[in-house]
Amino acid sequence: MSFTLHGIAVSSGIAIGHAHLISHTSLEVAHYTLPKQLIADEIARFDAALLATRNEFASLRSNRPTHAAAEFDAFLELHQMILDDPLLSIAPRQMIANEYCNAEWALKTQTETLVAQFDQFEDAYLRERQTDVTQVAERLLKQLLGQPGHQLPPARHDIETIVVAHDLSPADLIQFKPNQYAAFITDVGGATSHTAIVARSLNRPCVVGLHHARELVREDDLLILDGQQGVLIVNPDKLILAEYKLRQSEWELDRKKLKRLRSARANTLDGTIIELHANIEKPEDIIEVKENGATGIGLFRSEFLFLNRDSLPDEEEQFEAYRASAEGMDEQPVVIRTFDLGGDKQLNGTKRVANNPALGLRAIRFCLAEPQLFRIQMRALLRATHYGNVKILIPMLSSVSELNQTLQFIAATKKSLDDEGIPYDRGVKIGGMIEIPAAALALNVFAKKLDFLSIGTNDLIQYTLAIDRTDEEVAHLYDPLHPAVLHLLSHIIGTCNRIGVPVSVCGEMAGELEYTRLLLGFGLRQFSMFSAQVPSIKQRVLTTNLPEIASLTQKILRADDPMKIRELLARLNS
Ligand code: PEP
Ligand code: MG
């Protein structure tokens, strides 16, 4: 049966391929009742999953790397003990037999009971073991869902594969980097969530907020995904398929043509030079940065080095990653942001406990609360400044005391490197992200103490309009053209230009063609975006005459009616 679903377009392009359903990594499962005659089969299914999980542990033990620490054995032993706990290995069988429910539901319910028991422990160490319970239950659940281990399914190279998921965390998605999936779709998520940002950096079409795609699409269904319009067509007829194949080749041809602009300078028609930089998550992304002609890295989201792993990167590993980026870009600027963990990017083994993670211990707040981790990163960053044009960027600043504390921390780290005779760039530039309205409104003090500023529009909009950027239910309210947002942007850019502090935009607005002229009109001269978008933005810059757009930009800023703002913006872009 053919049908169409509409979601939120987050990464352009057209993909045609077969569906590959993947499961949610958390214990979110369906609940259904089975007829009595299927209960024995359901219990057998649970037993098979249990056995497969035990075998998985056995194979982990026998393939244990020789250099693995003793903790590895202890960890395995603990997880095996948890698996053998009657609440996980026996109670679900009984529940299936008594309540005629599906095995996944029985497992989830019993896991919650076990987690609640751990919660009662006085001893903090034992209490923390609830994370291990969840990990073991997830392993078992993946067996039940027919997806062993923590392996991602291999991409099939004979046909294009489109990943269909209820939800994908940024950590899930970054694992797809080396694979060649054609596109991604999810039921939940917003346009500027980190999952969407990673999809753009993979340069694959992606649509989020499709609500029920994971339920409605079946494995291997033929799909067309239009990442520009946010449309998913399931099992299209021949005519529609032919039409989209044509659109797909036209789109690819356009991209190829745009790439010819790679080495052209991004000058406006009146001769103003505009810097177009790229956002990256890993040093390997530099290949694409160069292919697309970006002239620097405006935002290296260093926290992606910390995701999807059970141990954290040490100083040497981080140093190598930062040095590789610095050297990879020759003398071009590389702005590395200190890790922005918390919010929707969590370390393995930590759970979201805050009611409002976006308002909680995130970014610089998290760094200052974890000085050991922060010190390791700061040492690695400072050491890397010796090998190229590295600048350090502090995320999510909200108060001066936070800024002072951070600057003191950097000074102390420099001193320890001095004491050890380790070289670094003594003039390293320290910048701050303006992404909280409080920082935007109290801009002068940040501008005075920092060498440069970078506007994170994704968060600035989230915090100004009180809209969770990861929540598709409120995604329609996420509005970069809201007069409050426009006033903040014009204020930040104007103030920085007046007092001579370099400013850029590194949020998703910088990579959206619709806003290029508006931002240029506000006085922005430096943009940072996902690499693949650099050629399109360059083309827009090349066709813009700054004196000509000045008055229209001011009119947009004075307008307060949303329709009027959109009408004026359309004129600006025509
Ligand atoms: C932003 O908030 O705009 C930004 C660039 O940072 P991130 O998207 O990583 O929060
Ligand atoms: Mg941000």
C-alpha cells in the first residue's frame, strides 16, 4: 500500500531506497496481549533471547583483549550476575504466562522493579548499579528484537538503505558516519536538535518528527524521502518513482555545479569579503570541509569525541584529535569548543536525571562542575595551539562569574604547562558563545573580556522563545524570524562590530539560504555551517550587494507582524 507522511525537513536531498527499521536504544517497547495458544512460543522466544545474551557474555569473555584491565572481568561478572537475577531471568517468563503479555513488555516491567530496588540502597555505589541493570536489560531487549549486541546493522551495499527509527540520539547517529546509509527518518526530534545537525554533517537527507513512521513502515518497504520538503512516500507507484528519480538527478547535478565555486572567494558584489567556515564533529570531517571550500573551522563540537564509548578520551587522545585538526587546516583558523555535554548529548552510562536537561548541568556548567575532565581537555587544547591556528570557544556562557571562573581555569592550566615546559600559543584567542539571552543582553562585559564571540542561534532561539529544540510537538513555534530573535541578533552583531570584537554565527541559521542576506544586512561577515552548505551560501553571497539590502534589512527589523516580516524577507531574497 502506498502512503505519504509529512515531517520536519532537516537535511536536504532526495533518497530512494529500502527501509531498514532500527530499534530505540532505550527500553521503550510496545505492549500487546497474546492469544493463549501463543504463550508457550512467547516464553520460548524470551528463553532464546536469554540464552543468546548469555552466549554473548561468554564470547566477550573468551575474546577478552589480553591487555584489558581487571575491571573488564569485574564488569562482565557483574553484568552476568544481573542477567541471572530472578527478576530478569525468571519473573518475565511468569509474567508472560500469567498476563499473556509480550516478552518485551514483561522484560521492561521487571527491569523497572529491579531498578527501583537498587534505588532503595543507602550505599551510593550500589545505587549507581541501576545503570548496569538498564544496560543488561537493553542487551537482552536487543536480542528479543532480533538485534544482537551493540552493533549497528551493516549497511547493505547492493541497494540504498534508509534508516527508520523512532528516535536517534546524536550519539547513535554519529556512529553511522563510516557507513553509507542513504537517508534517515525518525518519529521525533526538532530541526535544530543535535541529531538533525549530525544528519546534515553526514550530508544525507533526513526528515524528523514523522510521528508514526516507525510503526507504519515495514522492513524493506520502498521509500522516497524528500529532505527538502520533509516528505516520505512509502511504496510509491511507478510514475511517482520516475518523477523523483528525475528530481534526484537534477538535485545532484545542481550540487556538482555548486562545488565548482570551491576555490572562489566569497565576496559580495560590492567587494566585501565574507568568511565561510565549517562546523565539524571529528577531525576526519576536514576532508569534506576542504572539498566544499570552507576557509576555516568555525565550530568543532569537541563533545562528539566523548560519545559512544565506555571510557573517556585521555589527554593524549584529545591532543592528537585537536592537533590533527589544526594541522589539517594548515594555518586556517580552527575554533574548538570545549565540550558541550549534557542536554541531548550524554556520556555512556549517565542518564538524563534533570527534569529540564537543556536548562541543567550542560556545556560550561558541566565543565566547571567536573574540573578534572575540564583540565584534561584544556591541557590538550592548549598543547594543540602550538601546531596551528587554534582558538578556544566556551559554550553557553550566562554570567560573568562563570566567565571569570573559566578564564582563571585557563590561566591556571597555562601555568601548569609553563611549569612543565610544554609549548603552547601564549596569544591563544579565547571566545565565548552567545546563546543565552542573558549573555546577549549583557553583551558588553563578555565582549570586553573575550577575544571573539560566536552566536549559537540554535540555543539562542530555544532559550529566547522557551521552545525545546528537540521536541517536535513545539517545532512549529521555533521561529528564527521572531522579532525578539531578530533584535537580539542585530544587537549582538551591531555591538561587536562597533567595538571591534570579531563575531560569527555558527548555529544552523548560518547555513540557511533564507537568512544569508538578512544576517549580512545586520553586519555579519563570518558564517560557520555544515560543510556541504558552504557552496550554496557562497553563491548567495556572490549575488548580494550590501548597500542595496541595507534599507530592506532595517525594515524587517522594524516590522512586528510575522506576515509582513516574511513578505519583506522574500523581497530581500528575490
Ligand atoms: C547553537 O546553539 O547554535 C550551537 C551552534 O551550538 P549547538 O547546536 O551545538 O548547541
Ligand atoms: Mg548551542
